[in-house]
Amino acid sequence: MDTSLSPEEQAIADRIEELRVELGDELLILGHHYQRDSIVQHADFLGDSFMLSQKAAESDAKYIVFCGVHFMAESADILTSDEQVVVLPNMRAGCSMADMATLTEVESAWTTLLEEAGLDDPIDRDDPTAVAGSGEKFLVPVTYMNSSADLKDFVGRHGGIVCTSSNAQGVLNWAFERAGKDGAVLFFPDQHLGRNTGNAMGISLDLMPTWTPGIGAMGELKGSRIILWHGFCSVHKRFTPEQIVDFRSRHPEGIVVVHPECPIETVEASDANGSTQYIRNFVGQQASGSSIAIGTEINMVARLADEHPDKHIECLDSEICPCSTMYMIHPAYLMDVLERIVDGEKPNQIQVPPAIQEGSLWALERMLSIKK
């Protein structure tokens, strides 16, 4: 029993565990690192979106309850069989970054970008599952996992691929091979992950213009290597170089690690950057007594601090709030959907239409074939 819980919270936690036992191997609960502890304690697997996508793809469970946000559950539905049921405890749990790129906007921009950049669409019209070879001048679309299923479908049908913050560099290498030496990548919806990854690969900032729907390009499209969509994470954009300076003034030997969704100035001022799983591993590798500032969602930072009492761990932004959409997954919602599953329902089922699943699956399978 967790003595930090109220009697009501403990009753909910106990009931969730009873329902888990009742459902047995038919149930798989996936939890993202950004979930609150009262959700994480019930997860069969805790990880970032890439790891959880792999777990969904590998699972034989009849019911996959995804404690994350909508686009993650969509990906799980795409990667699992028709007999499996993917459930999102709260249907309102979305992602503001994912909403910054819609299919209508991307389709409209695609034609303009091809024309203004002087590039071709890489898809083989006679075989949609094929991707054109290197040596040409193609614009290859790459969408971050934080995007809707219809955008993954668009990417898949245009010879592109999905990435996560864990494998973004490997995915970009894949995309550049297919784009050709004079081709480019369209990266959406998060400009910061694309810019930081490209910068780490030695691509100069002037070769990574930003595209904003309704406004156009900030920078030269012709000759560019990565065209960045204008989107961003509202949590990670809060972390600044000034916060890093403040932390180091208080902890001169301190270490700073941030997520690559942070602005490039913040990433360059830090000691390390990487996915949520990378950050978790990085913290674990630091010596006892280390002082570490972390630039990512507060639930994960607080959990790491609890897990490593021998280290001083703090969030770069002392006033940051939890990711508001991740926070919509409350234990009461998890208990409710499990109760309804036991009663024979398929509550809050996430179902991606077959027509959209097809192209999305091509894009996701290309991603899963890349090791890092």
C-alpha cells in the first residue's frame, strides 16, 4: 500500500490491480514517461513513444490500454492486428504539437514546396510500397511520431517515414539516402527536433529553412537540406539558456540534460540532449552526488529525483507545469475503462480507418526497421 495516497486514491489503485489480475494476459498497459506516478505504477511497460510502439507491435494481448496521448494510441492500433483492441483512457488526451500540422495544411504545402524547391515526389506511382532510389532530387517527408494517423498515411504514400526523438538521426540518414545528394527532407511537425538533429549531423542552419502555413518559408528553399515545419512543444520551448546559466551559478559542477524538442540555443548550452529514455539512462549513469538539471516534463523529472536520492535533480524551469494532455490520464479513467472491458465493452477504442492504416503502416514499418 502506498501511504502517500488518500483512501479514495488507494481504493482506485487497488481496484485497478484487481482488474489487471482478472484480465490477465489479455491486457497490456503501456505508460509514457510523462504520466503521473499513480498511472505509472500500473503500467506493464514504461517508455518513450518509440519503445512503446515496439511493445505494441510485439504484443499478443487482446486489449492494449495506452496511457499516453491520442497519436500514440493511433500508432498502436496501426501496428496491431484487427483482433486487438487499443484503448485510450481519456479521449481528450491529445497533443498541441500534433495539432500544429494538419493533413490539409501539409497537402497544400507539399505541392508548393516541390515547385519552389525544384524537387520531385519520391513515390513510385506503380508500386506505392516502394521508395525511389538515390541519385535523384526528391523531397522526402518525415513526420515525428507526434502527428495524426492521416499525416503518417500521407508520409507513407509519398515515400517517407516516421521518426521519434530516439531515432531521428537514423531516420534522417535513411531519408537523405532516398532524397539524393541534391534532395531535401520535409520534417514536421516539430521544428526544434528537426533543427537540433540536423545541426548534430553537421547541417548548417541556413540549409534548414522554416515553413509556416499561410506565410511561407523563412529562408531559401532551393538547395536546402531540411525544410522545417513551424510546430513546437509548448512544454519544451519553455527551457532557456538563461535557466541553464542560473543552475550552473548555483551548481558550478552541475550537469544539464534536455530533450531535443527544446530550442537549439538551449540544446547547445546543455551538456547532453536526447529522448525521454536517453535522459533516464543518462541520469542513471551519473556519479553519486551529482547535481543534474533536466529540461523535460516535470512528472518525469520528479520521478527521476525519487529514484536517485543520492543525486540532486531539479527541473530547469521551477515553475513548469505537467504536460496538460498527458495529465488527462487519471487513475479513475484507467479504472473505468478496465471495468468496462471486464463487462465486455470496448471503451474508448481507437480505430484508424483501413484506408489510413495502409500508408501509415508503410511509414511506421520503415521506422521500425531502423535500429537507431
